[in-house]
Amino acid sequence: MRLRERLYRWEWNLRASPEELWPLLSDTNRFNRDVGVGSIDSRAAGSGCRRVRLGRLLEWEEEPFEWERPRRFGVVRRFLRGPLRELHVVVELEPRGGGTHLSYEVRAMPQNALGAAAIPIQIGRVSARRFDRTIRHYDELARAPLTPSNIVLLGNGGTPRHAPGGKERLERAARALAEGGAPAAHVERLVETVARGDDLQLSRLRPYALAEEWGTSRREALELCLRATRAGLLELRWDLLCPLCRGAAESPSHLADLDRRVHCDSCEIDFDAELDRSVEVTFRPSLAIREVEAVEYCVGGPGVTPHVVAQQMLAPGEERALRLEVEPGSYRWRLHGRPGATPLRAQAGEPLEVLLRNGEEGQRLAVVERTAWSDLAATAAEVTALQVFRDLFASEVVRAGEPVSVGSLAVVFTDLRDSTRFYREIGTRPRSPRCATTSISCAAPSRRREARS
């Protein structure tokens, strides 16, 4: 049998705009799950590539995704084992009449006769039906906010799996929160989210994102999540965020487990943990109430790094001009694995024009990204400063002797009335058990300070 490449191209005219569709379609982890792709195992393979395994039969090396938000993304997979040799995917979103003309193109090269026979069935028929169903559903969903409580489960999402006795524990936790004074409407929303929400969203609940969805203050949402943890409804984690990909390189359950030096496998860098920047507090449902699968279906799509507006693979000596539709603000472009970056500034109403250059001998991944960090992150510095946190989690402290950066710190203290005269009369040392004072020295706060428990 003569082996030849198969090309499939599907097109849709959708009502939602490219900007509305992009958060859903670019989340390739969710999309692959919703179209029925199985879970994968992956590891870094150097130069931004990943070694990926799906089941026992399929293994491939995946090149970094390329994209220009919100118009286009694609990926190339070169198979090391299985019936395929190569797979190329390109998705394009073109604005049309207030909506979107969407094209989804797949080019598949078989490795053997089995692949040549399987491609028309698996991709040409099965995947085509699933793509159509999922994309049409995304078109309906795109015009509503993507939140934990309004996602309709598709594909492998299945029905929420409650632990044995989980529903009863959920009800008890809700009663405890209400009796503790938490607003009834917020408790109801949180309980609904935990009971019916989507696994991929629930695996990393962000309290400030919940606050935006509910229309309440960030502090109220954060304190509710903290109290829900004590009530047995949620579990708390400390995500150590990589400064480049901004993904969670580690997620310990306790502050005492934080290490100052952290390694990100994806970006191949080490970085220092900073409580006010790279340590974020997130939550997930308690395992005693609901089982949430933290599995991967795709590891490198644009949705993994939403702060990256464009990513391109450049050949040695290549230059590439981009014209990007972005929000106003500060950006930069850099080459993966190389120090330094070129600052950029986007003006309101104007596209961001970037000229990428690769002066390296080998091919390099060029990244254009926002420099500002998301303000939806509840940082460890903010959380540990709350009185409710200190009341509920008195034992949560950084490990003794572990220097972790806390950034800028403001210290507020009070003094006794007429303390100068008081100390002049009795001195600073205690004269009796009934009259004890403590001497405190305070220096002006520095820009960066090392905190030890």
C-alpha cells in the first residue's frame, strides 16, 4: 500500500467573535478532553519540546505550539511509536459579520499500513463528528463568562463524582459556613460550584476570580474560601508560579513545605519563590466530598500561558514581522532559553508591531508576552496578612531557617500614651511581673527583604 499524507479541513461560520471563542478553543487541554482524547503523560524534551505518551501505543515529540492571539494557533507532532509518523494541526479564526469564520485543518502522515487504514476512520469520521459537536457548543458558551459554575461537561468530563458520603459532608459544611456568618448567597454559589462544576476548573479555584463572577469583594470571597477549608469543603494549596510560563512548578499544601529555590521543567529554569509575586493561594474541593481529576490531555496550547500573546518558532537567522491585536500596556519579546528581552509598548487602538529575530545557530522559540502579572492572583503575602487566616491557620508558617523573599513590607505599630515619661520614670526593664515591657527596634522597610519564620 502506498503511504500518503491525508488532509482534512473543516469550516464553520459561528456567531461568537474570535475574541470570545479564543479562551475556549485555545485551551487545548479542555478541547482534547471534550472531543474524547485520552489523558497523557509528558516530560520536557529540551528547546521547548515535550515528549508525550498516550496509552501504550502512541508516543511522540511535540514541538512548541505557535500562535497569534486571537487569530491562529497550530502544532506539529512527530511520532516515535504508533501508526502515525507526523500530525500537523492549524486552527484559524477570521472575523466575519460580527462572528467568526473558523477553519480547523489536520494533516496526518501514516507510519505504516495500519495508520493508513486508521486515519480516514479515526480522524475523517470520528474526530470530525466530535469536533463539530464541541465547536458548536463552544459557540453557544463563548458569549458567557467561562466560570467553574457554568461549564457544561462534555466528552470525558462525565458526571461529577462525589466521594462516598460526600453529599452529606457538603451539606454539613454549608451549614457550618452559614452558621459562622458567611453570606448565604455566596455559600450557595460555592456549594453549587463544588457540587456541579467542571473538573478542569475545580482543580484550581482562584478566590479573586470567584469574586468577579459573584460580584462581591475579593476579601469576602477569599475569606469564604479560607473558612470553607476549615469547614472541610475545600483544600488549600500554595502554587509556586514560574516567572516565564507562570504555571505552577510546585503546589505544596503547607507553607512549611515551600523551598526558596524552585525548578520549572517546562522553561528549564530555576527561580526564587517570592511570597508577594510567585506564590499564589488556590483551592480545590476536599477529596472527602468530591473527586476531581487533575489529569492532562494537552500540555502546550495557548491556554496554558494566557499572558503570551504570540509564540513563533524561528529558524537560524530568521526574521519575522508580527502585527498583533492586544490590549494597551507593556509587553516584551524574548527567545526561549536565552537571557534578556526587548521591551514593547502597545497603545490603545493600535496594533502591536513586532520584528522577531533569531541570531542563534539553531532554531529558537520567540515569545511575545505581557509583562504585568494577573491581578486575579491571591498572593501568599496578601493572604498571610489577613487576621482571619492567622486565626484559622495559626500553624501555617514558612519553614524555620528558609529565607523566602516577601518584597515590600509595611509595618504598623502603636505606642503607649505618654510612653516617653513612663519609660523615663520606670526604665525599659520590667521591675515586677505586673509591670513588663518589651523593647522593639524598627528600621525603615527596604525594597526587598528576606523573611524567616
